[in-house]
Amino acid sequence: MTAIAESSNDHPYLWRSECQKFRIIRCKDDLQCIVQAFQSPKWRNLSYHSEWQSISMRWSALNVPVSQPTVTTSTLPQDERDIVSAIMGL
């Protein structure tokens, strides 16, 4: 089985900004979160964090949720992603 590259649009994410230009993913080893920005043609890593609080402090302008989402929303159907986004205020 081949893993999906972290720079791929198909990589599962924990959170994505309203403007769709920023997202947060877990690394392949599930050790840290990675804040990424989309720069065509792929996602680029901006910063690495072992604790969610450091993301919300450093990237407060992005309105990152205070608590880490427990589900990667990218694997849900679009209508369910919309519901989750509305509930979480994303």
C-alpha cells in the first residue's frame, strides 16, 4: 500500500481554513501536526507542532480551533464536511 504524500491534495487533514489556502495535517508517523499553505501545484509545509496549543497561538490569525479536531474531515462526504464545519465554526 502506498501512502498519500503530505503535499498531495488528497492527504487527509484535521482542519482547513475558510479561504481553503491553509490546512493542518498529521505527519505520517502521527507524531506532530503540520501547518501547510497551498502554493500551486502542491501543499507546502510552514511549521511543525507537537502540541495543538502552539498552532492556535502561532497561527491565531487563521482562526484555528482551540482544541484539536478528533476526525480528519477530508475523508467525509462534502455534505457531512459542511455540517462539521458549521458546528465547529470552521
